[in-house]
Amino acid sequence: MIGAVVHAVQSKPVPESSAAYEPLLPRYPSDEKVEQLAMVGCTDAEIADKFLLDEDEITLRYALALRRGRAIGAVALRKAQFVSAVNETSSSLLVWLGKNRLGQCNDPGKKGDGEFEMGIKDG
């Protein structure tokens, strides 16, 4: 019975124009494709799965593309946050940026590292 099913499947004509019947083989992507996927936050494992490759192979073969893509994504996100905070006056984002980039804190008499300073300086 199983042999008949296998024979029936094997003997079915495969349409030549159908891409659905192409075998799934590992494909080595270009550095640009890996960079784009890393830029939008894909993990090494997700990129490897997309191209049917081992994660280690993606990590080693495309190390620079992964690094650059993640850096470009981080810069783009920071820029969008900054523009949103300044242009749209997002007060919570402005506070967050002030605390994290400028070392500001809620208590105006304290420095970010726990030291106190006077509000007025001579000189």
C-alpha cells in the first residue's frame, strides 16, 4: 500500500513553471541582505533559518554585515527617538534622554553620580 502511494507521488508530473516544487536548499545571501535583516533586529538564528543555514555559519561568515546592520538600526532608532522628542515635544522621551544622555536626575541638587552641587557657581 505504501509503495503504491510513493509510486503515485513520484509519477505525478511536476509543472516546470511552478516555483513551489523547487527543492529547499541552503542559499548564501549577499552581505547586503544579511545587513538589512540585522538592521531591523533579526537575530542570527532567524537570519540562518531564513536562508536554511546554521546559525554559526551566519555568525562567522557575515560578522561584519551583522555588526554594521545592527549599528545602522540602532542609529536610526536613536535618531527617530530624538526627532520625536524634540519635534513632537514628547515630555517622557525628553526626560529619558536628559537622564540618560545628560546625566540629569529628578533631584536638582544631586549630580548623577550621587554628589551634590550648588545651583550657582562663581567664576
